[in-house]
Amino acid sequence: MDTRRAADDYLDLARVLLLLQGSIFVATTIESLIWGIAFAGAAAAPLLLSGWAAAAILVARARLRADRRWTRRLVYGVEGFTLAFFALDLALAIALTGTPPPAVAVLTRFVLPVSVIFLVRQTARATAPVARGFAVEGTS
């Protein structure tokens, strides 16, 4: 007897993608740290932003369940943040070089966040209570 729901499958896949995205953010944070040490005048903003995103994604991944609304909102916030910066990078890349970013950047900064948002939204839909309509009788 299989008692798993479709929402559980969506959650499992979303957790795997969030772990992948969190590890990419951790690698980006380490890269920012190394470049910050190598170039003393480097700004700390990339280090702080990618470190914050990595922590938020990994915490959300650990706490993601179908009945937790705040973790879904946290995931939506971080993914929206990622998509906003991707749009900015895309616009700057096209304006300055005339070409879009490489395929790996598009996959990790656009396709992955959109996929996670889709899966988390499907989970929310699959676990939402079904509204029952009641007929209203008119009085005459």
C-alpha cells in the first residue's frame, strides 16, 4: 500500500534542487571570499549576499514541509532575489557585450529557481484544503 501523496514527491524533488542550489551558493561564497582576500579593495557585498542566500536556502531546505507556510515564503523570497539579480546581470551582459550569459549561468540562475518555485507552488496546491461550495437557497 503506497501512502505517499503527489505533494511528497514534489517536496522531495524541491529539497534536492534546494540542496543543489545551496551548494552552488556556498561555492560562490567561498569564491567571493578568496577574491576578497586576493584583492584587498574588493567589495564585501557579493560575499555577504551569497552567504546570506546560501544560509537561507539551506535552512529552508531543512525545514521545508507541506504545512509550513513561512518556509515556502522564504524560498519564494530567495528565489525572487536570485531571479532579480539574474535579470540585472542579463541586461548588463547584453548591453555591454551584446551576448547573453553562458548556458550554465542561465541554468543555475534562471531555470533552477523557476523549477524550485514551480515545485513548491505545486506542493502548496496539492496540500491546500478543498473548498466546498454550498448552495444558497433563496427565500420567496
